[in-house]
Amino acid sequence: MKSFAALIAACALLGACASGAMPSQRGDLARQIADDAAAFNDAYAQAVQAQILLNVMRARDRLPRHYLAMTGIADSPSWRYRQNVGIGSIPLGEGSAPWGFGNVGIERETQTRPTYAVQPFGAETLTRTVFDATQPYVFAHYWRSGWPRDLLTLVMVERITRIGADGHAYVYNNEANEIFRNCAADVDTGGCEFVRELRDFIGNVTPHSQISTDPSARAICGLVDAYAPSRPVRATPPSAQEQCAPTFVVGDDTYVFRLRSLDDMIYYVGELLRAGTMEAGPGQAIDAQLTVGAAGLRGGGEGVPLFRVLPHGAADHGRLYGAEVLYGGVRYHAGPAISRSCGAATAVGPCQDNAEEGDRSSSVLSLIAEILALNQSPDAILAPNRLIAE
């Protein structure tokens, strides 16, 4: 009986050990899933932004751009269990069959390989996603969401038509190959006329839009915002089959924006880099010859390049970058992490108003990546996922 009691006690001890291991296994599994989800998220982001940077570099060299769709990442691990039980003989007395107990072991092997698909867009999806003009509601969404408005408008707007109080229309085209030296006063090109008109427009808008709800106010289709209009204006929906361009009213003037396609945005950034490449020395950073407000600087300033690419030798390898790609045998980086919030520029330190401390490239990459997603159907981009298969 003493041996039988010992057997019962040992079995109870084994059961307690087994039950105690379960919470630990669940915790390990939860951490593994969380780590995998974060890793897949990072891999997906890098893949999308590397494709954008690759096409920007192709556009700089006037090479064809190519666009691929990347489906969600699935990780379906296969588990294999191997169990072993050892029972040792324990005599229970004369005339009794021997009982026994020993050790219980469970081993698990996991084999896993993430699966994903990278493939060209279909013709219809490619046209809608890449080559059709951006929808006006997309621009309005970003305009009202607190994005840097100079960056947003330079990248997304192809043409501004300003209609004065006399009804005369002034047209300004945003041509990247006519933009040099940040459009200094002595640069007399159509592209720089656009930049100067845009900067005047941005400087004249105030945070508070004055759109009327009075039915007697002047109705404007596509109205995004109105700033100190000379007479009340209100937004009106488009009629059937009509698509209204984003429109602004500033005092007596009405501004109508013509939007780019996504491919045009990428080509525009590449064109700006072409002039910067001619200015940069071997292995030096390549800067777009056009500035926008520096990241993290609330008090304004001279600004930083709209986009900036660093060859491998010029990159700070201790920093995190939004995009990295191998192109023409050279590894390029763009979009360093900028972690600062400054009320005004300083001469030294992280609040300097310079390209290194206020790089806006990550904002450009993010904007184009988001528009790429918005232009597709909801099923075109699947969230990274992990499937547990037992």
C-alpha cells in the first residue's frame, strides 16, 4: 500500500508539472504570434517602399517604371509532436502484478516558411491604380488631415488654374524639369512660376475655412476650403457623371487643382532628383532642387529638399530608413526616421533647419504608398496574417 500511495503521489506531481507548463506554453505562443505579426508588418512596409524608391530611381534615369502587387504574408507552421513514456516496474507485494511509473516526455518540432505572392497588376487594376488621375476626395482627405500642405500640393498637383475677380484664368503647370535651384528669383521658367504661385497660395490660406451653409451662397462643385471669400460660397455635389477638381476660394480668387496620377507623382520626384544628381559629387546625397517645410519644425524656416536619396557610403548606418533598394549595383537609402518636435529652428542640435535633421523623404514615401493602396480594390492588399495549423 505504501508503494501504491507513492505511485499516486508521483502521478499527481507529474500532473501538476504538466498543468503548470500550459500557461508558459500559451505565453510563449502569444509572444511568437506578436513577434511574427510585427516582423511581417515591417517586411511588408519595406517591400512596398523599396518598390517606390526603385521606380523613383528609374524615373530619374528616364527608364520604364514597373509596378507589382504584393499579397498578404501567410505563415502556416507545421507542427510535429513526438511523445515518449517510460514506465519502470514497481513491486506491489506477493501475488500482485507489478505496477510502475517513470518519466513522460513530449517533444515538438515546428517547420515554417512564410508564403507571399508578388505579381504584376492586371491591366484594369494597373490603369486605375497607377495611370488614372488621383480622385479629388483623396486629395481633400489629405488636405484636411494635417499633412504638410506644400509637400502635398507639390507632389499631387499637376496644374493650378487661378480665376481672378475679372474672370480671367491664369494657368500654372508643375513641370519638374523646369525647376532648378529651389526657384530662386532669377530662375525664369514655367515650373518655377508654378512654385511661386503655390507658395503665395499656401501663405494666404488660414486655418479656418469659411464655407457657408446658406442655400443662397454661390455654389461651387469640388469646393475643399474657402478663406476670406469676397462673398459667401458653399459646396455643391457633382451632377451625374461629373467629377469636380479640388477647388479653393481665397478672397476674390478661385483656385482649381488638376491632380496627377500615381505614376506621374513618382516621375515628378525622379525628375527633381535628376538636377540634384548633376549637383552631387560621387557618393554624396542626391537632393531634389526644391524645398518644403522641414519635418518636426513648427516655426517655419528655409526648408529642406522635397526628397533626398543617400548612396550607401553617405548613409548613416546607425539610423533607421524608410526605404532601401539596390539599383545599378549601388545600395540607396531614403526616408530616415526623424524624431523631434521643435518650435523654431536652432543653429545646432536636432532642431537645425537642414536636410539631415528635417528630411521629408519618409513623408513622400508614405504618401505615395498610401495612395497606391487607396487606388486599389479592398481585396488587392491583404493584411499580413499568421495561421496556426495543428
